[in-house]
Amino acid sequence: MKTGIQILIWLMLVTTLSGRTRQPNIIFILTDDQGYGDLSCHGHPFLQTPNLDQLHAESTRFTDLHASPTCAPSRAALMTGRAAFKSGVTHTILERDRLSLEATTIAEVLKSAGYTTGIFGKWHLGDEDAYQPNNRGFDETFIHGAGGIGQRYPGSQSDAPGTGYFNPIIKHNNTFVKTKGYCTDVFFQQALGWIRQNTSTDSAEAKPFFAYLATNAPHSPNIVAEAYQQPFLDKTVKKEDAAFFGMIVNIDENIGRLMDKLEEWDLADDTVLIFMTDNGTALGKDYFNAGMTGAKGSINEGGSRVPLFIRWPAEIQPDVDIDRLTRHVDLFPTLAELAGARIPDQLQLDGRSLLPLIHDPDCSWEDRYSFFHKGRWNKAGARGRWGKGNTDPDKAKFKDFAVRSEQWRLVEPNALYDIKEDPGETNNLIDAYPEVASDMLNAYEQWWHEVRELMINEDATLDTPKPFMVQFEQQKMEQGIPDWQPPEIGSLDSDVE
């Protein structure tokens, strides 16, 4: 129960933010392995994404926003507002995807400001119970395990046995359920049902919500109904590529459905709707990459530059592009400020709120160095290919790293590009601007020294049970796996293989 003084302070915070006394709902959509170029509004020659195009037109867009080169590090940065390596996340597997238990998540911060919180889809920050989202600030959890549906790797990481992209087995509030339908449809259906449940009351006590809708699509394996693949079979080299684009079309349809429901339920004006992807494209670079070099896993521009659309009809201007260097770590303080939430001083965020740029795209925005590292070195003692090659983080220090400023991108020690003039990274200017490269390299060395001692998962054992498999088998034996009861908000369109 808030005291009168606490309520007054909260109202002052929110009113100062936007002139409103109602905290906005927040929906954050994060797709997996969809790149900046994998959208028709960004110029793709044959992929059509009409609903994302509409969201693009209705949003303020950040056109120089960068994530990490791969998925678990990006998610760690989004959840904490800090460089992923500072939270121990240096890989997507081998226990190095586990988000430090010392970290504070944006869900926890929003809960402290009165929000109810839900996650739907991909977590990928630890499968052991202590690391699970229900223990990291999320009230409602509806997730698959590991880094993708059906994945399994050395250590604790795995998904439920027998799951798949169609009719996936999902862990819903710590109970496994057998769903019916295509995975992306299922995640959106559950998220919409939860949103409706939380907003269908007229009570003044109804809480604002934070819905984190993180699809596993279009991550491989590229599986989608044949009807979604068919339009791309004559435009792609492989059927796998056609399925990749078909998965994006399915995502686009679900986003359109979500936007329609927000209008139908009279929630659009009170809801901040955010769309972003977690890294560069996995398969789209051979067809269209917005003029960039690199893709998922690359330290070049195409590995990290991702779309970010932010729509709030009541407060944020539509159809605005902001071409300033920004990062995934900036979303944490941005969401906190939107919610009027206090960020604990001890968090020492790397990000800074994007609201000044949203309110005035021409505002003063101090340049800063942004650091990228692919990570993904192997692990000493691991069996098979996971134990081969380099297993020492320090030997990877000067390999697969990059530094960005507004103008420049340093790619490893020997390549410097004027990224504003040369987004394709074709003209190495390091000999012409050695002092620029030297300053960036020195800054990177300081950053590495800072993050190296925080890589707490490097020595984690792989000799450990797989919690999703263990819990699934125990539940199956003791009580069975119940069928999912989809929320009553309309039928699914693509639940047939």
C-alpha cells in the first residue's frame, strides 16, 4: 500500500514525464535473427511486411541503433542496461548465457513502479530455476527453454523433450503445457489474452502492464507452414531461405493483429509499442542488407545495426527518423523513465534514456564509444567441438571486436571506416587517421579490463542436469502434461502445417 506522500511523488514523476497522470502500458516486441534489411519499409526488394510498415510510419524510428552480434548478449543488455559481458553473458551456450544473479532486470524496476509484467517466448538467459524469468521480475511467464525451441547444448541448457515449432511444449508459470498452433501465433495469442485480462476491468486499481514478447522466429531451424514459404520459392536459392522470409510474414501478421486489438480494446493511446530485433540478419544478407557488410555474428555494421520503432500515439511523434548512435543498453533507462520508475543508484547503467532524442531529435547528444565483441570462444574441458580451439577469453581480446562512435567504426586493430560516408565498410582509412584508431583502441582496452573480471560464467561446470528436461519428465510422470487453454480473443490463422 502506497502512502499519500509516495502517491504524490509517483504522480509528480509521471506528470513531469509527459503531462499525463497515467503510466503507459508497454509492449516490447523482440524478434530473433531478423535484420535491419528484413523489412519492406527498409527497402527489401521482395519481402512485404505491411503491418510493420504501418508501425514504422506511426513511430519514431532510431536508424542507427545497435545490439550485440548474437542473441543472448543482446537480451542481457536489454534486461540490465549494461554491457552483456558485465553480467557474465559472453556466449549463447556452454552456461555463458546465464544472466548474473546479481543483475537487476528492467522487469524488476518496472514492478517497483507498480507494473505487472509478462514474458512470452524466448528468455535465453539461463534455464536453471534461479535464472528463470519468474525469479527475475516477471509475474507471467510463457516461455520455451534454451536459445530456441527444441535446442539442447552441453550444460544445463535444453528445451522440453518432444517440442517443436508446431504445437510447442511451453513452460507456463512453471507448469509445462502442450499448445496447439504455430509457435509465433501461440506466443502472440497468450500475450494478447494476458493483456486483455489485465485491462478488462474499469477499476482505478488496475495496474499498467509490461509485455515482453520475444519470438523465437525467424531463428533457425526455418520452419513455417508451406503457405508462408510458397511466395518466396522462386526468389530464393534454398527452401530454408524461403521459410525464413515466410516466418517474418507470419510475425508481421501477428503484429497487425496485436495493433488491431489495441485499437479494439481502446488501449492504443495508452500503450507504448516497441519493435526491435536482437542482432543482424541470419539469412537475409544474400538478398538485401541495406548496404551493410556483415550479418548475425559479425562485428561489422550488419551484425549489430537493428531496427527500433517506438509508437505512443498520445505522446510520441509519428514518422520521425533519429539518426544518432544509440544502443540496446539505452532501452532500460528509457523504459524506466517512461514508467516513472526509479533506477537504483548502484546499478551503474551503461545506457542512457532515449527520451531527450524522442522529444527533440536535434537535442544535444554527447558522442560516446560503443564496444562490440562476438564472444563465443570455446570452453576448456568441453567435449567434442566445444572444447577445441581457443578457450581463453584473453586470447580473444583482439579478435572479433569493434568500436563505434558517431562517425567511425574500428574493426579489430587494423581497420577503420568512416561509417557515415561508407556504411558498407569498403574503404579502410586507418593509415589516414591513425590517431582516431589509437584513441578507439585505447578506449577498448580500458573497456575490456573493466568487463573481464565480470565474466563470472567462464569456469561454470557443464556437468549439470538439464532442468527443463528433468522437470518435464517429473511432471509427465506425476500429473501429465495438460493441454494449453488459449485465451478467448479470436482463432489462430496458421495452426496447420
